[in-house]
Amino acid sequence: MGFTNSICWLILLIMIGFADNPALSDSSDIYLKDRHKMVDSQIIRRGVKDKHVLEAMKKVPRHKFVPANVTNYAYEDEPLPIGYGQTISQPYIVALMTELLELEQDSRVLEIGTGSGYQAAILAELVDSVCSIEIICELADRADSTLADLGYKVDVICGDGYRGWPEKAPFDAIIVTAAPDEIPQPLLDQLAEGGRLVIPVGTLRQELKLIRKENGKIKEMNVIPVRFVPMTGEIEK
Ligand code: SAH
């Protein structure tokens, strides 16, 4: 091996060493490997295919959306507590629901149940306009600042999502992350023609439903059984 060749090898080995060292490659994201593993083993393996959704799941720092005491579990295959008796959904469920929305860059999206803001961040990776409503104002405020700190532009308000957000309607996609026992009519009304609504419905037994509005008619499909926190507020009356 000539001298130049040896030098090239040496440089290459040093570069590999650097790339392997998380402290030197990206010190701010020590969870990058965990996140990629999460996407491969929990999400792709279960059949989510939309490459934009997979990219978003690989990119959004989920650990920044969970309370400090569970940061180390952020990439586990489970929902996690976020305070106020609420939870951030399991990563696979976030990915599946997002895929079902069939988003385009210019889709107008409404989320009911901001919670930690994680699902909203995934949506904001995929589309230009995301609105999100959270009934617990402390969670809405916290999610709003987490999202802003990370540079995501999401309109978060504190309120009851049962009535949707009429001033911003119609929406091409609506995602509900708390379970009502029946689909709120205002959300169906605020779906654009061709729009998709993804929503868990039920009390003890819940079913994730995909609803489409086609030629003004509502088409409903069951996707999988799920377990979400109950929708609160007006729906309970
Ligand atoms: N999408 C969230 C998961 C949140 S859990 C995330 O990525 O972290 C469901 C959330 O729905 C809870 O924060 C709960 O407070 C909220 N919620 C329940 N009923 C609601 C309602 N009627 N309107 C808006 N938010 C509601």
C-alpha cells in the first residue's frame, strides 16, 4: 500500500470514528439511534409505508415532548404519561393515524387533543397548516411552547374540540386523539369534500375509524381496536 493510500485509509477510519461517536456527530440528539430503531422495529415492521410519515417519525425528537422523568422511555413501544391524567400515544399509533390521513403538503389539518404536541409536530413536518385544540389549558400552553422552541408552526388553542374550529374550516384532514363514544357532528360538517377523519370511537371497547366525505356522503371504515383517553367536555353531556 503506497503512502497516499495509507493516508486515505487513515482519514477514512478517523471519519468513521467521528460518525460513530454521538457526542461528536450530533451532541444535541443522543436519541437519534433509538428513534431510527423505533421506526424500523415498531412502525415499518407493522406495515406503515408512507415514506413522508416514516421520515417525519425519524426526525421529530419525541423525547422533547415527554416529561423529564420518562425521557429515557420516549422511544419505547408504548404510550407514556404526560401529566393531568393524559398520555402521549404509542409511536406506531401516531404513525398509523398520520398515514391514514393521506396528507399532501397543502392539506389543511385539524387535530383535537394536542396533549404533548408530539402528533402536531409530526403533522407539521408534512403539511403547511396545522390547527390543534386541547381542552386542558396547561397542556395547550406547554405544547405551544415545546412546538415553538423546536421551530414548528402550529396554531394551538385551549378549548373543547367537540365543536371543531369553524373559523378555520373546512379541513382536508381531521385527527382526534381522545375517544368520544360517538363522532361529533361538527367535525363531520367541517370536513372538506374528499376529506378524511381519523378518530377512536367507543368507551370500554374502542375502534379506530377512518371516515371519508365523498360527494357529500360519509363513508366509515373500522381500522383496528385501540385504547385512548376519553374525550371530555360537551360530548359527556
Ligand atoms: N395527540 C396527543 C395525545 C394526547 S392524549 C399527543 O401527541 O401527545 C388526548 C388529549 O386529548 C388529552 O390531552 C386530553 O386533555 C385531550 N382532550 C380530551 N377531550 C378533549 C376535547 N373535548 N377537546 C380537546 N382536547 C381534548
